[in-house]
Amino acid sequence: MASLSVGGIAISLAIQTVLSDVFASLAIGFDKPFKHGDFIVFDDIAGSIEHIGLKTTRLRSLSGEQIVCSNTILLQQTIHNYKRMQQRRILLRFGLTYGTPSAQVREVSQLVKEIIEGVDTTRFDRAHFFRLRGFEADL
């Protein structure tokens, strides 16, 4: 009787991980935090969803390798789903030489605005002076 109890406990502990992955798979199916083809980032892992299974989810990283992750561990992370973004904000930094006349420096913001607004599906937010660096700085 004692050996059956120990065996039952061992089996229940072994199956606990499998069941938690299956329930996590069901949660992914109902909640749909991502789907096949979405590009997600969590922890230090980034990739496109290739397959969502009962126990694991497979991603293809930018460098080409396949990443297999337990559904339970995956749902314990904060997931960034980049495919569902409606807008992306891009920060552009550039430098001017110290010899640039002040009249031209004043025109830079307007020139940047005209260039960005001239590209389809882009929106200009703002341009401003960020920092003055020394001559030894890498621009």
C-alpha cells in the first residue's frame, strides 16, 4: 500500500508539468496573445512564431535558429508582440559640424520635418537639439 502511495505521488509530480503546459496552451488558444507569424520578444529571446503546440511553442530567431519554449514558461514572461503595433516611433540622431553657421542650424528642424513628411505613411513628431559634444566626441 505504501509503495502504491509513493508511486502515485511520483506520477502526479511528473504529470504536473505536462498538465500545466497543456493548460497554458489552452490559455494561449483562448486569450490569443500571439498567433502563427507574429514577431514576439520576451526576456532575451526574439523571434517569429512558427508553431504553437500543446506543450511547447516554437519560434524562429532573427539569426535563423529554432527556439523551443515551454508554454507555461512563455506565459510567465512579459511578451512584446511587435506584429500588432499600429505605429512605430523611430529616434534619429545626427550631428552637425562646429563650423555650421547659426542661421543654418536654425533651419535644421524644418528641413528634417520636410524630409520625413515627404515619405508616405510617416508622421513627423518633433525635432530638437539634443546635446553639444566636444571635439573628441564620435559623431
